Amino acid sequence: MSTISAKDVKALREQTGAGMMDCKKALTESGGDMTGAIEFLRKQGQKLSAKRADREAKEGVVIALISDDKTKGIVVRLSCETDFVSKNESFIELTNSVAKVALEAFPADKEALLATAYDDITVGEKAIEQTGLIGEKIEVAGYERLEAGMVAPYIHMGYKAGVLVGLNKASDVIFDAGREVAMQVAAMKPLAVDKDGIDASVVEKEIEIGKDIARQAGKPEAMLEKIAMGKLNKFYKENTLLNQLFVKDSKQTVASYLKTKDADLTVTDFKHVTLG
């Protein structure tokens, strides 16, 4: 039986982030072979991942990144089970590294991101590996991407949420305005950019709710449609980004705030990823 040196254990720990005892066990199982030890740790991660598959992973870290030319961006949410893990610097750095991979590869969706190369494995396999090393369910629970004339990012305090806002024009002033609007998205959680982005089924439901409320209040049947439409307009103002009151100046809407920066400036799209 080969002797496992402290130097080898230390080297494996530095390479994988696994605990000292786990590294020693992995090297013992592999007969001192470093590659075999890494494979052993990954297999242990797969076993633990299967055992913890039904666990809730509502804590984690959300990172939003944009390209150097500010024309595309991504938001990634890496989830874990406890806030103790989510607040660990190594977990934050892991999420950052996954986000950088996502920005570089710019995969179309989460499934494509999971299949994207991460060193000599995939992003999905990296999450499984970390489950084994950390001892909690680790998963890529959210991913969004956005392209626009200019993309502005915002990461909410404590990495609890990440936002991307796409704008139709670009400049330093417009980028700063986009950041303000991204903070608006994080605070007010709009459902769409404007009313055209609200699903028809949601509109129908809101109209029916408006009618029911008016009917229960004893309003005449002939007035129900008009009353319901008024309530629908209020719904649009509260739930569509451009029509919301601007949180930093409630005397204007987000749309009118953008017009103060450029008469033709508007939001083309936004992405919002949160914990939970």
C-alpha cells in the first residue's frame, strides 16, 4: 500500500477545495494517484448529489455580468441549502467563475449552460462536484441572458438578486440611467417592460377580477366593463416597468425619466433573477 504524504494531501486540497480527511481518503482509494483521487471525489459528489436531490436549495448567490462592450449580459444563480454556505467567500467566487463561463460561452438557456465546459468538466458536473465537497445540495438554479444596444447590470445587496436592463441606445449617461432602472426592477419587480408584454391570460383574469369587485360593490352591469378597464390600467401602472412611478422621483414614470436622458431612449427588455 502506498504511503500518502501530507504534501500530496495538501496539493489535492488546493486543487479541489475538498477537506483534508476527504483528500486523504481519496488518495488512499486511488493508491496515491492524483487523477484517480480527483475522480473519486467527483464520484462521491455524484452519490451525495443523488441523496440530496429532494432537498430545498433556496439560499445562494446571484451574479450579473456584462461584456466589455456592454452589449450583452448574463445573470446566474447558484443555489445552496444554507446562508452559512452562501456567505462564504469561496462560494461567492465559485458563482462568479460560473458567471464568467456563462458570459464567455453565452449559452441559450440553463440546460445549455449546464453542458458548457468548465475546466475539464461541465458546469453541471462542477455543481455536482461541489455538492460532494461542501456537503449541501448545490445547483445552477437560474440563468438568463440579454443582448441590446446597451446592457446595464445590477446586483442587489448580499447577492440576493441580479438584474439586466437592455436599452435601445448607448452612452455613458445612458448606461448610468440603465443602472438606475435596473435598481427599479429589483425593488418593484415589474412583470413586463410595457402592457404589450403582459400575457393575454393575465389581462383577461384582471378584467374578470375587476368586474367581480365592481359587481360585489353593487355597480350596475352596464358599468362593469368600464370599471374593470380602469382597474386594468392601474394594474399596468403598477406592474409594467415603463409605466411604474420612478422610485427615485415619484413625480415621473420610468419612461419619462428615460426621456430626460434622451428623447428616444427606452428599455427593450430586462431580466430579473432572485433567490427563493
